[in-house]
Amino acid sequence: MEAHGSLRAVAQRMGLTQPALTAAIQQLEQELQAPLLVRSKQGVSFTAFGQAFLRHAKLMVHQSQRASDEIAQMRGLWAGKVKMAISPAIGLGLLPRALRQFSQQHPQVQVHCRDGLYPGVAPLLRDGSIDFALTPVHRVDLEADLVAEALYSSEIVIIAARHHPLAQATSLADLQEGQWVLSSPSRGPGAVIEEAFEAAGLGAPKVRMLCESFLALPGLIAASEDWLATVPRIVYEHCAVQPQLAVIPVRDELPRPTICTVRRHDMPLTPAALQLVAWIQHYALKQSRP
């Protein structure tokens, strides 16, 4: 459990006196009949009860703001915020066009974007920190309290340094001795090579590293004559080190992760969030047409 400093510092940030904050916490603990904080030499941290209450408190704060935004937007006052997490593939692809249209339509609505992939974004969806996520997701892996609406399939390529000894390989079987860098844990969108090897009856690939930064991954691959990785084609096409990379021309069919809009099933989107999602769906449909 991580320490969070002193109550005095927290009270100052909140504009309260320390005795007032302490009294409020004690009253809350009495109402809940459970200790919320534990004090040590390292500072103040949450008990297990405190962690549980914090999750609900965050959700209540976010829900209150979302309700205020929704009522205002229903009255024609288009302001407030839309908060979302996005995968690199959609951030480099159709999202800029959708955001341009949405911002022209509703210039007073603030849009907050952060990087994120499922399942890593699930806690942010649950506590209301974000309204929705745009991320690849296996429907069979989707947790019961979340819903996903498919947008489009993302093309995946295998990359290596241009002078990698396997750069001209034409089959996954040729890559069995390759050393792989994954961009997400197993079952995630950055580990599709495991799924591809399994489908081809090749066993497990030799994973040497996990790099969850799509900004750093192409550079790592370009700088090594040993490592291989899978990335969305659009990430490869937009990376700064593209001239130093090669797309390995394997003939085997690679998995195509489905980019989805993911949200809590019991948390309706505000009118502004719905309109932004509608623009994203519009450009996803245009992109999927031949």
C-alpha cells in the first residue's frame, strides 16, 4: 500500500485546516464502522477499506460531473468534458479527422485523450476517470461489466531492422528462432504473434522483452539486429525510424485485432460523448469501405 504524505499537506491542498480534515475522516470512519487510513513513519496510506471506499468516491465525483454536463448539454449548453483512452492505431488513423469535425461542431467541449489499451484501461472505465476507450479487444476476454462496439479491424505487420538476418523471411515457420518484443502482455493486442504461432502449430514464440510504449518500440527494433515485433501497419508507416525498418513479407495470415469503443454497460454516455463516438464511427465506416 502506497503512502500519500501527511494529512497537513492534504488539508492545505484542499483549503482546510488539519483538525477539520481529521474530524471529517473520523466521522466518515464512524459512519462506515471501518478504518480508512493508516499512519506510519512514511506518511498516511489507505487501508483495504479505504481503497474500496476510494473507488466508490472517485466514481461518485466523476458521475456528478458527468450528470452536470449531460443536463447542460440537453439544455443546449454544449460545454463540459469528454474523456477517453485511445490506442496508437486509432490515434494515428481516423481519430484526428473525427476530432476535427467534433471540435468545429462543439468548440466549448474539452476533449481529454490519454494512451491506453484494454485491459489496462478497465479500472479507468470502472471509476469514471474516462467515458470510453478506443482500443483493440477480444470479445471473449471482455469483462461482464463492460460493453464493446466494433469499429474496424487493424492490419498488423511484423517489423525488424532493415539488415536483420530474417528480414526477408516469407513464413512464420522461418521466424521460430527469432527473438520477439511484445508491446502488451499475453492475450493483449501487442501479443498477437503468440496467437499467430499457435494457429500455425508452431508453439510459443521466444519472447525476450515487453515494451508497452509504441513510441519507443520501433526505435528499439531498428537499433537491434536480433529483435522482431508486431505493430499496427499505421504505426509503422508513421514512425520516425521507418527507413531503418523492414516489414517481413510473411505469407501467413496474421490476426487483425478489432478496434472497439469500450465503456461501462451501466454508464450512459453524455450527448457530447455520443456525438464524438458518432464521428468516430462515421470515419471508421468510410475507412472500411473498399
